[in-house]
Amino acid sequence: MAQQPQDNNPPEKRFDDHSVIVPAHNLKTVVQHARGTEQIDMSAVQRAEAALAELKSQFGGWMNEECARIDAARQQIHARGLSRETVDGLFLPAHDIKGGATTLGFPLAERIATSLCRMLKHSPDPSRIPRDLIDHHVDAIRAVVREDVKNASNPYGVELSERLAIMAETFLAGELKDAYAEIAGDAAHRIAIPGRK
């Protein structure tokens, strides 16, 4: 008797303007499908899955290290002022969080870091970036990690990330004026900027 096909549709995380499909990480299924069980040492697959599970327990620690890095970079701005050098020093850990926080289980931290990166990257004059807006972004990332907020739909986290994105985009729109149109389509989230059509 043939086996009934299973529903292999991966779970989907929905955001306001997009969805992310998150496939299950089951190496055994992939290996069996790709090559058949008779040629594969399934114990090796099980060891690989166990190693991945062990690594997953370290994700929170890695995110705490990233939070320490971004906070140290922010403290450099407080100590030395806003300059291209100090802003670039903050951009590096923010970009690392932007690139890896979802993989490490913190999608809202990634959204907040994306907003911070856009502001740091596109601001024509680093000295004009509002320090309190930098602080709000860094503190929000740290709070998401400290409170272990892993749900991308957490209402407080979503509202916070959207407000920070609006503030960052409003700042960029004011600084770049007509040139803002060149980067507006790259915004991480579709947000309405007050006072702009």
C-alpha cells in the first residue's frame, strides 16, 4: 500500500508587506529524498542534526555578544561624537545583526537593525543623525534580545520596530530631500512618511 503524501508545506511567517517561508531543518528527509537511504550513513545525518540542535542553544549567547558590540559602538558615539568613523563603527555590528538575527531566532531585532542601518548608511552628514534615535534603535535591539522576543508578530515589538522605521525614514527624507526618492523603494517596510506624498 502506497504511503499517503504528507503536507510538506513549510510554515509561513506573515508580515505587513511580505511573507517568509521557513522550511523545517530536517536533514534526514532531505538526504533520503536526494539519494535514497541505502547509500547514506544515516547515523551521520543524525549526528549533524544533533550538532545543529546543540548550536541552537548557543544562539541567545551569540545575540548577547552582538548586543554588547552594538552597545560599545554606541558608547563610542557618546564619547567621541558623531563622525563618519564612529557611525561606520556602529554600522558594522548593526549590519551583522541585520544579517543574522532572524537566523538566530530574533526577527524583530533584525527589522530594527535594518532601520538603523538605512539611517546610518544613507545619512549625508553623520553629525546630523539624532543621537536619541540611535539610542532608541540600539536599546530596542537589546530589549528584544534581553526579553527573548522571538515571535515576529509580537505586537509590542512590531509597533516599536515600525515606529523606529518611520522615524528613521522621516529623518532621511528630510536630510535627502528630493534625493530620498532614490532610496525610498529600498525601505525595509512599506511605511507612510508624514508630510510626503
